[in-house]
Amino acid sequence: MSEQLILREAIPSDASKLLDFLKRASNQSNFIEHDFLANVTVESEEESLDEIYNSAEDELIVAIFDDDIIGFTRLEKTTDGIAEFGVVVDSDFWNNGIASYLIEEALDWATDSTLNKLTLEVYKNNPAAIHIYEKYGFATESETDKTIIMLKMV
């Protein structure tokens, strides 16, 4: 048992553990919608992770503790220079700084990429997430009935 947090770029062989994490995390919070997971195979997730790993404009960083994925951050290019951003951490590890570590890694990666703007959508009734995004310089761009659209220039 290592009891050491490791942050690294996701690789195709992480597919099974990442799917397990997503299923677990989607049951821990009302803020995560992963209805599509029922139809995702390990093989298709491996292909997706391979594409992300080999992309200059997409990134997925995982947080690993005791050989399990306990969080991740995702940057997914939407249009030229813009990527959608998100962070998910297992609720058993909330309030341990893991989201901050993941955000810092993602922002470092984005700064060195061709991206110039990150966007995200967060539920209005998720003050912890809103607070951490604001802490890292994300600002409200617009709102819907239930969510806030935030952005950050990189």
C-alpha cells in the first residue's frame, strides 16, 4: 500500500479503472451526470483515452491513490483555442486538496498548449465547486436556471 497521491496523464490502460471511478462518483453526488456510462465499453474507453493522450489540444489527468483512480480533470477542445474544463474527485477524498492539485496541473498544461480560454458549467447549488473555480481565476460568463457558465483565459 503506497498511500501516496500520484497525478499523471491518463493512458489507455486506465480505461477500466476510470470507468469504475466514474460509476462510483456518479452515485456520490447530484452534480455529476454520467447516464451514458451504461453503454461505454472498456475497449471504447481505451480508444478514447488513446485519442486524448495523443492530442495536442485535449488532456485528461488522473489522481491515483493506492492504485485506484480517485479523481480526474479533463480539458476537451470545443473550438479553436477553447476547451471545456471539469474536475471530479471521489467524495471520500473531498477537502484534501486533490481538486486543487488537479486544477493546477490542468492549468499548467493549458498554459503550455494552444488553448487560450477554458470554459465550464457548474451547478448553482454547488458552492464548493464554484469557490474553487473562482479561487483559480474562473469568472462567471453567464447563467442558466440551474447552472453558471464560467471562463478563464490561459
